[in-house]
Amino acid sequence: MVNLSLEEKVSLLSGAGFWHTKSLNGKIKHLELSDGPHGLRKQPENNLANETEPAICYPTASALACTFDPGIVGRIGDELGKEAKEKGVTVLLGPGINMKRSPLCGRNFEYYSEDPYLAGILASSYVNGVQQNGVGTSLKHFAANSQETKRMTSNSIIDERTLREIYLKAFEMVVKNSRPTTLMASYNRINGYYSCENKWLLKDVLRDDWGFDGVVVSDWGACTNLTKAAKAGMNLEMPDSRGIHKEQVLKDVEAGLITEEEIDEALKPLLELIEKYGMTDEEEAQFKMPSMEEYVARPETKSRHRLAVTAASEAAVLLKNDGVLPLKQNQKIAVIGDLAFTTRFQGGGSSHIRAAEYPNVVECMMKLFPNVKAARGYDAFSYDTDPIMEKDALDLCDEAEVVIYCGGLTDLAEGEGYDRNTFKMPEN
């Protein structure tokens, strides 16, 4: 271990700002962590406008699981790792592999499946793809984080067999198959103990049973007691708690609630990860945010866009065809729905990617077929119905031989931090 004072050791248990680990004024290297699972959401520190770098947005985990193809998930992981490397990101915060226990979970788009085996296989390919480029991953959210509503205070009460066979199985597969560099401890409690402070979860199961030797990082703001978390097996609190937890840990050392040896034990995997993946302050300063125009013009951006299109095509699922498809060139086609104009290809929250301009369904249909007309029918960003918009859509349907209807949920109805409260589609 680097020659560090007690105060420096305790300081390293918390991040620097929102996305970095501490460098102790250049004494050691540091890590830069970045969202998200289906695209790189690199955000500069202290960016009050919440601006992120432009990036390729790949299909979300919910779509990729519909391919049942570890190969294409691995290719996406490989390109994500390359792009992270190009932008100076050392740890990519993904993939997300929590079990979909209810269709109402607002973050289901970010998780693969309700099936532990499928989630485990696909996530293993993702991790292998990213990490072969010298970029770390953060398998999340460990564990049993299957709801968003009250996620910071909920208590997941689950017996051990159910935990191991359903909620933990995909994590176990990825840890053993692909050795992710980090795991992210979730917000919720499990059988009464917050994940960050859950010794049974972080030491008994993760390290002793599965052999994990990497870093456990808290979900952002999930650590409420750094002393308890470090003793339970957590290694890094994110983001920076502005020194509040550092001062508390130093007081707890004086009170005998935690020893310097226990702090050394918590820091050991973190310092090893920093030595392997970290960079100096000078090295990070070389990475500059490109403009959208510069980014789109790059050859690698174009090839990655083609991969995203291929993956999205492979993910599409046709449930039933009553002879309507394939469409014929001379048919009168009505395209209905606001989501045909504002096509939605990602979910809301911390994984939201700043993508380039993209065509919508209406534009694509009009290029392919000569007799296409379109009407919004509803406002995707409102719950209120609009009688005029509805009448326009219905009149258009009366004239058409085939109707293509685009409906679904927007960020109003589902997203990170909240769950849906009904199976019904929005009223409009």
C-alpha cells in the first residue's frame, strides 16, 4: 500500500466530486466513473447544465434481451469499452441485471430479464466485451433492487433460498464467469440491512462464497454510515460526501468503532483497481469534449451507429401477423401516434444518452412508401386527451387501407426513481 496517513486513507473511502476517486493532490492515480449501461454518459464535474458528451445510444437491456444473443451483447460491450477508453473513462457503470419482478418497475428498460439465467449469460458477455479494452465495469444494483418507488428506504424481505436462486443468481454467474472489476451496492435494505452495510451480502456471499476480489462501490448517495459500510465490505462511497463521512469515520476510529487495519482492508481492492485502471490528473486533462458535429463525423461513430441499428433490428419482436405484413407499395397507409413523430429509443434517468439527431417512424415510412399520411392522435408528453388530434387521426384511418399505430410509454409514465401505478396505457 502507498505510504498514506490515516486521514488520507479515510479520505480515499469517499469519491472526489460526482464522478472521480481522489488523487490526494496527485499522490496517486484516480478513477473516472461514468454512466451508463447502453451508452457512455460522460458528464464533466460541476456541470450545472447537466450536459453530457455526445455518444452512441445502443438498445436498452430490455431490448437486447429479446435477441437472446450473447454475441451481439458482447460486441456492444466491446464498442462501449473502446469508446470509454477514447474518452478517458476508467469504469463504466453497468450492466444492470436486477430481476424484473413486476412489469410496473420504472427501471425495467435498464434490466435484461425476469430470468436469472438469461440475465447472467448476457451480462457476462457485456462485461467481457467492455473489460477486454482495459476499462472496468460496475455490475448493478446489488441486490434485490426490483422497484424504484421508495428505493432508498424500502426493505426487501426475502428468504435465503429465494435470494440465491432468483435475485442473486445472475450476479453470481457474472462474478464467476467474467470477474467484473466492481459491483454497485443498491439503495434498498435486504432483510433489514442496507446493501452498503450488509455483511452477509458483501462478505459472506460475494467474497467468501463467490470469490469476488474487486471493489464494492455504493450507488450514488446510498451510503448512510461509512464506518458500518467499510466494516461490512464496501470499498468506495460515491459521490463525495463533502467530508462529512470522513470526519465521522475519524471520530469512530478514536472511539474504537473501526480500526485502521479494517480501513486498510477496505482500501486494498480499491488501490489495486486504481493502480491497474487509474490515470494521473495530467493524463485526464488531455481528454476534451467533442462537439456533436465532430463526434458524428468520426468513422468509428458511424460504424457503432450501424451496430446499434443491427442490434435494434435483431431485438424487434413480431407477435402476430394476420397477413397485413409485408406492406405493399401501392397501399394507402396511415401512421398514427405521437411516438411515430418523437420516436422513443431509451428510458429516462441516469442512463439517458445524448444522441445525435435521428429519423422518426414517419420520416422512414415516407421514404419507403408513396402513399403515407400521418397524424399524432395524442400528445406523448401529456396525460390529457385532445379531441381535435383524435378526430384528425380517426379521419385519416377512415381513408387508409392499413394503419400503423405507434403507442407506448414516455418518461412521464416510467423512469428511474418511480414506478408505474397501473398496467393501463396513459388515458390519451
